[in-house]
Amino acid sequence: MLIRTRRNRQSKAVRALNRETYLMPEQLVYPLFLMDGKGIKSEVPSLPGNYRWSLDLLLPEIESCLELGLKSFILFPAVEAKYKDKTGTHGYASDNYYLKVASEIKKRFPEACLISDVALDPYNIDGHDGVVRNGKIVNDETLDILAKMAVAQAEAGFDILGPSDMMDGRIRKIREALDDSDFKDVGIMAYTAKYASAFYGPFRDALDSAPVEGKDIPKDKKTYQMDPANKKEALREAMLDYNEGADFMMVKPALNYLDVIHLMEENFDIPIAAYHVSGECAMLIAACRNGWLDFDKAMPETLLSIHRAGAQIILTYFAKKYAEMWRERQGDFG
């Protein structure tokens, strides 16, 4: 045989010469759950190793991440019921602790990249990403609220805004609102292909943000999140977000949608992000805790597969652990 492909796999050093894909900690985004108060580090039962943080304990956590080379964080607020209403007005209120936390983090760590969540569900008493009227999610009324939230978040110091709502036209509405308020340098990471997935459970547990049961309230988010059966539709969503001014486009979830990640990376010239969601992480944690998988091997392989599919940016609850392992192994997971 003239060609023997195994020659390029014969040793660790040779394999390193042929390695096509590298995933570095600075390409990861660490999702963090926030709670108002002090001394709070409350583990999410359905997502072991992840916590709801108060600001005083969150700051040392962020500092330790920065020392590991993990520089980007997406923040999600757990909001008390007393602050929720039908139109999510607390999302842009001056006394919103989410905005205050972001300001404090940027003051303490200006080098950190903070990504926001732009959606009504943390603040909406109905648990939806849009305003509910007569049993339907009202798109255009929601856009005005999202624009107010976006400007408030930019004022708080967020570097990139993450519209996760899947309302039609929200990227243009937010971009115009930011530009009109002189926040032309604030980026937008659009949740472009966000599917109506079964893998969001632990996240909703962490924030108590699932749709509530009640008369004239849609029981799920299928009228605005995408059908898991569809791939070509993601291209249509992507073209809209691209033309409306998105700086990044995201696929969510990641593992069950690697084909969609690849499709978007092949067709667009802006960075593609993927959200390795809570349910995907929880499954891996459970398998490893049962002794069925080796976490130190399975976790890096999982993240590498998402990156190999075309995601330049990965949002994952394993971000800090990966950064720790990267330092220990000097990036060698082979």
C-alpha cells in the first residue's frame, strides 16, 4: 500500500502535527445565574456544579475565570415574583439588580466581556419571551419592550446583547434603538436558530422562567421558537438577522443541531456561536456520575465536536472546567 493513513496517527507528536481543530478557553462563554442578595451560592439541583450567585460571591468567581484565560460571560437573572408583570417592565427599570450587577462587574473587571439576555421571560409573569394577549404572543408590542431593555443593558455596560426571544424583526429594532442612543459599538449576538427543544429544563429550573399554566396562556414556546425538524428554515432566520445588523449568530441547542451549526458557518461570514444548553450538560454530568463515561475525556470531546462543526464561540456550563483542564494539560486533550 502506498497510502497508509495510520502513519499520521502513530504517536502523540505526529497526531499533534495533524490536528485540525483547537478550542481555546477564550472561545468559550460561561453562563452565570444571578440572584439579588448577599452570600448566595445556591447550586442548581438539575445542573450540578452550577450556581445562582449573589454579586459579592460572583466577583471572585469571575476573577478566577479571568486568571484561567476565560474572558466572556453571559448573565441571566433569577427574578423574584414581585417584580414580574404582563409586559416585563422591570427588565429596563432603574432599580433592576441585573443591570446593577453588570455595571459593578465592568467597573471591577473592565477586561471582561459581558453578554446579556434580552427577553421578557425572566420578567414576564406568564413565563413567555413575548407579551401574551388573548392566548397569543404579540410580536410587535414585544419589540418596543425589547428595545427599551437593550438600551438599558447597553447603559449598564454590557458589551454584547443577546436577544433570545425569537420575535420577528427584533434585531433591526434593537440595532436602531442602540444606534439612536449612541451605542453604536455595542454588539448583538442573535439567537438566530433557537429551537423549541426539550433540553432547556435545568435552565428554567435555575431561573423559574418556564411558561406558567393558565387560561389564555400558551403552554409552550412553539409559536416563536423553531421546529426541531427544520434545517432550511434556519437559513431564512439567519439571512434576516444578518441583514438586520447582527454581529454574531447563534444556534441553540448545540449537540443535536451540529448540522445547523455547520450550515450557518458555511453560508455566512460573521462568527457563529452555539449554546451547549443545560440539558445537554446535565446528561453528560449524570452519565459521568454513574460511571458510564469519563468526564475528563467526554467533556472536551463534546466541546471540540461543536467547534469542529463550525461554532467559533461556544456557550457552555463547562467553560471554567475546560479552562482549568486546558491549563493543566497545556491544551493537549489528544
